[in-house]
Amino acid sequence: MNERTHSTVRLLLLLLCLGPAARPAYGQGEAYRRFDPIYLEGGGASCASCFAQDSAGRIWIGSDKGLYAYDGHIAQPRHDEGANPRVWCAVVGDSTHLYLGTEGKMMVYDYRANAYLPGDPRLPTDVRAMAPAGDSLWLGSLEGLSVYHPHTGQLRTFDKQRSLLPHNTIYSLLRTRDGQLYVGTYNGLCRYRPADGSFEEIPLPPSREAGNRFVNALLEDTARHCLWIGMEGSLLRYSPLTGEIRAVEELKGNSVKSLATDANGNLLAGTDNGLYVCPPAGGRPWRVAHDSRQAHSLTNNVVWSIFADNERHIWIGTDRGISLAWRTGSPPFIPLAQVTGRGDGNQFHTLFRDSRGYYWMGGTNGLIRFTRPGGKAGDALWYRMGDDQYALPHNRVRHIYEDSDRQLWIATDGSIARYDYGSRRFTTYHITDSTGAYNANWAYSLLEDERHHLWIATCLGGIFEVDKRRLERWDADKPYRAERNYTLRQGLSGMFAARLVPDGKEGIWALIYNSRGIDRIDLRTGRVSHHFVEELKDERAPAFLTTDADGMPWVGFRGGVARMAPGAVDSLTIVSLGRSAENDLLAMGAVRDALWASTTQGVWSVSLHTRAARRLNISNGRFTSLLYDATDSVAYLGGSDGFVMARVAADGTVSPPPHADFDLDTSVRVPWYWRVGAIALYASFALFLVAISVYRFGRRGEQPLPASTPPSSARRERPETIPPLTPIEVSSQDEKFLVHLTRLIEEHLADPDLNVSALCRLSDTTEKQLYRKVKQLTALSPVEYIKHIRMKQAATLLDQKKFAVSEVMYMVGFSNSSYFSKCFQTAFGLTPKQYATREGSEPVA
């Protein structure tokens, strides 16, 4: 080979060496690789300036457009009727009040009453920092420093001239555990001397990036026995005992806006250039930054605030919403694809483990059977409508139940079905009353009594009682007439029975949708009685019904749960879950010696002995199903497209299941161009180029081409050797997006909770992106488009003349008949009843 060949080979080998070496630049440390984004809904806010957590555990967020409250799913505004200035800092004063330092007046919010209180006009404006000290509150503002006593109204101010403050503009305050007060100003740091009311300045090294010594943030680090000082252009470590101050070299040049420590002892520094994580053992800090290729990366590189909540989850406020990092050691979320090997989704509403060891999960998109919840895909069977091998009567599965003969039954929106383990198929039974007027097509819950009778709770059909032995021998192609049907005539509170549980005393409890109290059916007499009618109404309208490990019935409602103790005099023990009346209950179940309740504000555990409620260290999510497997002491919480697994200890604490038992996939995808396959392709291609180069240069040295011959003529291919070009079908990405979005809406059409937030979660799209795209493609807002699809489907169903108007209303996700009628008339100019009974079959435009 000549010198040119050698140069080419050296260059290619250098590229091969640099490729793998550059790969770690795209990775970060094990922690803070994945965040859950939380956006501030309504009000036009984008920047999260500060956080606070009240006595009930609720998270409060100060933003550039006022105060927000996080309900476990989204952050909603708590605006004042007047101005909503930027909230720079927030402090929980007591079990009722939240103090807000804003760019305008200082504000006081009563978070129990959800109301703002009149403020003290003497308080400073533009408060940038606050520090509680017993019954007093230190306030740092652009006007100076003051200490305020809320109960007495006493206010004392300090200024530079009389108190020796380095500067009158205060940006940070820190009160340490030993009672010392540190004050960070626009030009220096000082410590308060209570003996004479003056301040002792702490010398700071001069800043190269700024002419002044601007102290943005202060943090006490008890593990390292130091204070951290976040400045414009540097991060300093200060030892109060020795007076030593040392800069962190890796953060030089960065504006450090906020500081915190996590459960693992890492120091977290929020800057204008992303999040820096400094390990506790003196390891090299690493940077966490926004990555537009990753939906769960940091939402923005400008980090204003960092907050560790009571469970040590980390909240990071940025210029574009919030990034939530769950505490290391929280139970993992298992994506559905890891179990099934498919990309199809499912919103789970019922989880079950049968006596044969199979796990079953049913929801809005069929029923899945598998054997290893955390294992690799391979053994999962997915039952759905229209599947020739694994068919279901309906894709929406409401309840899974195993009877005394170890037979598996399911309740679906297409009646009930029994599973045959031999053929791995379901047999569907169609149940009617004696007159054929009512049926069990929309089955919600199943229960077997001691006489081997099945009880079926239905929507609009009441409750059916069926002889199971007779049903098993019945020809499934023919309708089965139930032994008895409980309706309004028999005393039920309503025709929509959502849940059945045994009461242990020859009776059955029934939760009736949109009714007061709980119904009970006496199995001996068939008599229906009503209980807790006055206690369970309005805000406490029953939403869920279950029994605990002792067999006692519990009812769940918005904001709490209650243990029922029926008897000669009914008694109800109510347990509140948080302070918010907006805390909707999604699922309940018995777990060891506690009752677990999944709500929109997290998962709660209520002790069966003390009735004390505590929030569990489980990631926030809308978990709509719950299963406790006593065999492995593992709880499962099913939500959208996956589930959480939590090992439950004897004392009720939760942790991830052992890695040895479950093969969890915790890898983080790297960009495709740095994966092993891509690197192997680069190497193959490079070796190919080397071979071609060697061959060509060798050929040129032996047989040079004539100067008059064009180089291309020596390499001309015959036409028949050139592969024909295949036309590439190009489809609009916007069209694909709209088709996908429409499919999601249609799949969840019957879900009354389908709204813009839910659609954003299902489509993995932010609310702003969703609004922009839908508006651009349809000229409708997302809310209008969802309603448009609902109305279109309602008209289609009414045209079939198979369903009553009330049935269609529920099928398209409405629960209020007057609102449904109003929306339908707005869309088509006719009420649903007029539309269904109109002459002709042409649909109305």
C-alpha cells in the first residue's frame, strides 16, 4: 500500500476508536435519567419558582402566574380573584396557612378553606426569600430584611446602615438546625448575631463572572457538615467551624439558582445550564440536561427550584413546567409491552391471580393472561373481540372472579363469560330476566353465594341471580332466564349496580351508581334494605366497595374511605385521605393489615386497627385497579399501559420486589446511532471502505487509466444489474397523528373521564402540542374534537335503532342525560329522542 492508503486506513481506525469513546457523553449517571413531566394547567404559567408541602402532604407550586396545587395528576391554579403575581417563595406556616412571597404584596392562603386572606399592608413587597423561626417568619425582599410575627402582628426591619448588612437586597435566607440565620444578598453573605441585632459578614472570594457577590441560594448539609452557597458563576462549600470556603470546579461559570439534597446524599444544584448532581463521596459531578429526543428528560435547562418532599421524591421547577424524579427505591412501573411484547395499550380496571398461578389483567382493551408479571414477554395471551383464537364477548372487562370450583368468570360490557383452561377459550352466556325486558349485557361485578348461585351486577339491568350449576349445562347459544332479577320494584336504589361484596352474614352489599348509601340484599328473604343513606351522599357519594382482610365492608368516596359496621344501629368510621375534596377515589383493596386506596393524589394505606391513614412511597399515577398477592407479599397497581409492583413488608412499608424474582427491564435507550448494532454497522462499512481503498490504489499503481478516458466509463454498470427503484409512499405525519388520536378517542369513548389531560397522557403529547395540532388540523379545540367524536358515534348508534337513548348516552361517555341531550341537539339540531324516532334512515348532517 502507498502512503495515501495508509492515511485512509489510519483515519478510519481513528473514527472507529472515537465512536465508542464518545458514547458515554450521551449517558448520565444512574439517577435522574427519567423524569415525569408535570405542566401547570391553565392560567398561562410555565415557570415553577418554588415548592411547599402542607401538613396533609399536598404539594404547592409557586409560578410566574400565581399559586398552583398538585392533585396527584395535574397542577391546577389556585388564583386570587385579583392579580396573580409571580410567587418567588412559599412557606407552610401551620396546619392552615401558606405564606407566599410574590413580586407584589406578600399573600396568605388558607389551604383548608381554599381562600386568600387579607394581607398586612405593612409587609414588604417583592419578597424573594422566607425562613420560619418558631412563631416568627424572616422575610427577605428587594427592600431589605425583616422579621414578622403573624400571631401578634409585630414587624421589625433591618437595613444596611444600622445593622451592617452587606446589601439591602435579599435573595436567600437559611436558618440552620442550631438556630443560626444566614442571609444571602445581592453583594455578599452574612450571619445574624441576635445578641446585638447586627450581622457578621462572611468573606466570599471575588467572582470573575460578576462584579458583585450575588448569593442566589443557601443549603445546610448536615451529612457533610457544611453550608452550600449558590452564586452567580460558582458553587461554594463553606465550613462554619473552620471558616474554609472552597469552590466546586466543575460548576464554575454556572449561575446556581437552587440547592437540595436527595435521599442518597447527592447534592443537587439547579442552574441556567441544567441540573448538576454531586455525589456524597466526593465523586465527579455530572450534568443532567434537557434532551429533545427523550420525552422523559428534564423539561428545560433553566432550573429555578429544587424540592425534596416528605417521601424524598425530587421536584425540579424549570422554565417549562416541572420534572419529577421518583426516589430511588420506589416500586417500579412495569410497562405493558414488557409483558406482552406488543405496543398495544390497555387501561386496567381489574387485576386477579387465580388458584392455578396465572395473573389476569383486564381493562378497556381486553384481557391479558400471563405467568411472570416482571418477566420478559413470551407467555402472555391477549383476549380481545374478533380474535379467532383468543376471543372475548367485549373488550371492556369490568371484573374477574374465581368461584368455589376454581372456575374463572369475567364480567364485560358484552355479558359474562366462563373460562375453559383446557381449550383456553371463553364461553359467553347471555342472561335476561323472566320477561326479556332486562339483560346482563353490561356486567360490572360477579359474586357466588353458598348455594352456588351467581350474582351479577349490571348497568341498567339491576342485579341478576343465576343458578350456576344450571347455567354451566345451558346451551350458550340461547338466552338464559335468571332465577331472579332485582330492580327498582324489588327495592334497589337504582338500576346501575357497580359492585357486589359479601357481608359475611347471609347477605350481599351492592353499590348502586349515583345513589345515597349502600343497598343490602338478604339471601334468606330476598329483601332489599338501605344503609347509611344520610352519611353517604353528595360529596360522600359511594364510588367503590370492598372488604378488608377481616371481611368487614369498606366504602370509598371522594376524599376518603369509611368502614361500615351495620347492626341494630348502623355505624360508620370515616377516614379522610388528605385535605382536598378533589381527591377522587379510583380503586380499593385489602393489603395485609391495611386497606389501600388509590386516589388522584397518590396511594394511601389505612390501618385496620388504628384507622390512621398514610401516603405510600409509590409513584403518582391514576391506578384504577389493585391486587394483593399474599403468596409473594406483592401488591399490584394497574393503570394506563402498565402496572406498579410493590413488595409489602409486615409493617406495611413498600419496596421494589427482589431483582432475583423479577427480571425488570430498567435500561434507558441510547440514541440509535450509538447502539451496538449501529457501531457494528459502522465497523463493517469502514472495513469495506478500507478494502475498496486498498484495491483501488493497488489497481491504480498497476494499471493506470489513460488520461483521455473518463473515470466513469471504466465503472459503468449494465442496466440490468441496477435494481429497480421502488416508489416510496409518503404520508403526512399530521394525518398519522390525527388518525392515531381519533383511534384513541374511539377506544376510550365510553370512559366519562376521557378529557384533554387523559388524551395527552394516552398520546404522550403535551397539552400545548395537542391543542396546536388539533386546532390546526380540525379547526376545533381538543375538547370540541372529543365532543365531536362522541356525538358522531352517538348518532351512529341511534341510527342502528338497537339501543335506547340512555344506553347510547353511557356508551359515548356521558352520565348526565340533560347535558347529553343539550350537546346532541347543538350538534344535530334534534334531541337524541327526536333523532332516533325521525322518519327515514338518512343520518342528519
